[in-house]
Amino acid sequence: MTVSEITTWQGDVEQLKGLVSERALSGETMVLNMGPQHPSTHGVLRLLLELDGENIISCVPDVGFLHTGIEKNMEAKRYEQAITMTDRMDYLSPMGNNLVYCLAMEKLIDLDVPLRAQYIRVLLAELTRINSHLVWLATHALDIGAMSVFLYCFREREKLLDIFEIVSGQRMMSTYFRPGGLWRDVPEEFEPAVRDFLDYFPGKIDDYENLLTSNPLWLDRTQGIGFLSADDAIRLGCSGPTLRGSGVNWDIRKAIPYSSYDHFDFEVPLGQHGDVYDRYIVRMKELRQSLHIVRQALDNLPGGPVRSNNRKYVPPPRSELGQSMEAVIHHFKLWTEGFRPPEGEVYVRVESPRGELGCFLASDGSPKPWRVHFRTPTFVHLSALPHMAKDHLIADLVGIIGSIDIVLGDCDR
Amino acid sequence: MDPVAALREAFPDAVRDTQEFRGELTVIVDGVRIVDICRHCRDTAGLEYNFLSDVTGIDYLPQEPRFGVVYHLYSMLHNRSLRLKVLLSAENPIVPSVIPVYAAANWFEREIYDLLGIMFTDHPDLRRLLMPEDWDGHPLRKDYPLGYETVQFSFNFDEVDRHKPYAKE
């Protein structure tokens, strides 16, 4: 296609009817495609924008470019096999996804989880939150033009990925949480690595804040933009930092504590205005609160086993296989056939770095889940994006997208 | 206030059944009244389910009624959850959209329409969401096979390539 063909191409106007206003169809306003390949859409997200000059009249998100049919695929796998698929949904928070799926399985079969495993889960979930917030801060700042923050955040993220590698052998797709506990106990070098990070990281948060929090350029680009009132946030289903930036105090870790979050002391940071800047402030404070939780978990880490002793659902330790016939039978049954949870349907929600991550799990009593559905925060926040973007300048849209912290793998699944 | 008693009192003919499993309450209701029931759940003092967490669909093939639409409501004021479920027949999977009550339902209903083929009446923009616009069928239905792609090695490269659906010159 030559350049002149591209510029004179009219496209199929029929397809746009109902999505943009009549003014756009008559050529009075301009219709612009942002994405799917655009560096500040954080993945493959296409936005159909109707512009009057630089003002956004309407914004229609088009998602599904990363749809991999995870929910359908999980129906064809046994419960425990399907954990690996959850890592790949929200690839910045793999342990958070493992957690919600394992909690759903444990609720379905009423399985106990030893306290040590619960604490390690909390510890790693919070490190994952820091990991995810670091990538959010890096890309959000980069979109608005702060290049150095991007490099600093990725430098610190390396240390976290190293910790994940220590526990699970994988830097990103860890699959470390299993029904009834963990894959195995944390190795010796885990605690010193986390302590190093705890000493090292608070100063780095100060560095980021020195660069951004009262930087006039940053304030100009973020304050009073992407306004979301508390009522609208609830109405549109927003959760997590996006909701708390609007001043609604709802954190699932406090409201419906899971995995012994009620043993930990932490604050829930709130914003006041519901703009991009307040959502930034909430996440920066959350970084410090997460560190606080990690420190408590590490200081109070109880001893004991990290997997449930219920052999009908949790495979026996390797050491028993040479001595107990029963252990061999359980091992064989669990790894060939899988376990059979009772019939029923459960819904479990956790506070992922982005907001409410829910898992609806339906069982028909067979070793494979009948239906798995994930309620993902990015999905809901993207559906609220048109409301936030309306009447803003197109340059501010980039900041708004950054402030709701989207991960397209989380949205499309 | 007990949500089941409140719903039974307000909609005596629309509440079909209630179930409790692992401390989670499910109320199976008549699909035709779902908008009124949701509005009642949101606005009645003592219930105040102000937050729609999730809407999803489920295919119970070969059972009849075949489809279910599941609504997860949450009340921030009372810190309580409620699951509403609507059962739909295989021939006529249509249910009214709850967008007038919960704006958050918009994309969830589009997703269910896309993946399970359940229709939502009065939905402002019921298009496919995740699958391509011209896709045939609804992948999360149980009678829709899980596809796979043959791995392409050097010895069968051309053979596999011939069956690929992409546009050729």
C-alpha cells in the first residue's frame, strides 16, 4: 500500500456506527485508533478515540488481543495442573493469581493450610505486590516522560525476581503455591535475601518520591486528571488502589481477611480527590505498607510443615515413598488421576496489586474443574476507562491509562 | 437483615431456591425479574449490596436448564456477599441486562454473550468482546471442542502450513 492510498483510505463507516457520534461520521470530528501496538497502552490494547481537536469526545476500548482461552483450557486440565495457567494471566503478579486459585480450591474441598505456609504466602504475595507496583511506577512515569524512574524501578525489580527464583526456581511463572500449602519450604538463603531487600528498598522508595512526588512537571501532568468520584468508582466496579484513590476505604485484606492477613498490622492508604495523582500517592504508600507486612511475616514466621497433611488432596513427601505403601498409592492416585473435590460452587476474592481478583470455581465432582472464571481487576477498570477519559486532552489519556495500572494478560485471559 | 427472607418477602414468586455451600449463600431467582431483584438488593435498607463484584455464566450441559448466569453482589456497608443465580434453557438463553442497576455489568455481560452465547436484552452495546468479531460459535460452551494446533517440524512444515487458516496471496 502506498502512502497516498493510506491517507485516502476511508474504511468501512458502517462498522463505526453506534460506537462514535454522528459528528464523526460526517467528518466533523476525527476518529483515531490508538494501538493495538502503542508503547503507552501497556500491552495490546486498542482504543478507538473520537477527537474534537485534542479533546476526547468518546473512547471505546477494544480488548481481546491477548485472549488465550485460559478459562476454557483450565476446564480440560486437572485442578493442580491448571495452576500453571494462572501464572500467565496477570504476569506481573503470578503469586497473587496462584493464591486466589489455591484459596478457591481449598475452600471447595475444605482443606487446611498450615500457618507457616499461610505466612510465606502473605510474604510472597506482598513481594509480588511490590514487584507489580514497581513495573507500574516505571511504565507510568515513562509514559509521562520520566525516563530515569523507569531504569531505577527495573533495577530494584531484579532483586525481587531473584528472590522468586530462590523459592521456586522461576523468576516470573513461579507456580509456587499449591492446594494445601506450598510446593516446598523456602530454602536457607531466602531469609537473608529478603532481609537485604528490606534494608535496601525503603531508601529507594524515597528516591522515587524525591524524583516525582513534588516535581512540578509531574504535578501538572497528574493532578486534576482522570477524576473518578467515590460513587462512580463503586458504580463502575472499581477496586484496589483505583477505588481507594477516590477515598473509599475498602481493602479485601482488611474486609475479608484471607491467608491470615488478620494477623498483620498495616494501614490502608486513601486518596481524597480520585485523580491520577491520588492513585499514584496511594500506590506509593502501599509500597511502604507492603514492606511493613513482609517484615512482620519474616519476624514472626512460625515453624512447622508447609503442606497440609490431608493425603487425599496433597501428595505425600518424597521421603515417605520408600517406606509406606499407602504413600505410594496416594502419590500414584494424585499424579495420575488427580483429586476429586465435592460438588459445589465457590467464589473467592483477594486483593491483587490492581484490585479485586476473584475466582469462581464450580466442581461437578470430577478431577477437572467444571468451570473456572476469573474476575480480573484490569477487565473492570478498562470498562471504566471511557468514563475517566471523557473530555480530557489526548495527552492526558496516557496518564489515565497508567494510573489504573492495566495488564492486558489480566484483562483478556 | 436476612437476605433470603427479605427476597422471599419482596418477590415470593421469583425466588426459586436457595443453597448454602461453604458459608456462601446462593439464591436462585427467576431471570425475568433479575433487574428488579438487583435493584431491591441495592436499594433496600439492611441489604445495600452496592458493589457488583462479578457476573459470569456457566454451561451445565447435558442438564436442563442448561445455562446459568451468576451474579456476585457485595455490600461494603455490611461486609457481606450474596450470589444470585439465574437458570436459562438451552433453546432460549435470554436474560435482561442489569446495567440500569449496576453499571459495572456492561463488559461482564458482553463477555458472557461472547463466550457462552447468552443474550442480554436491553444491553446498549452487545458485541463480542474477547473473540474476533467474525468468530463462529461460543467457545466456553461444553459442546465446543478445545482446539489445538499440530506442531510444525521441518519434515511436516508444508503439510501443516496448508491447513492453517490465515489468508494466502
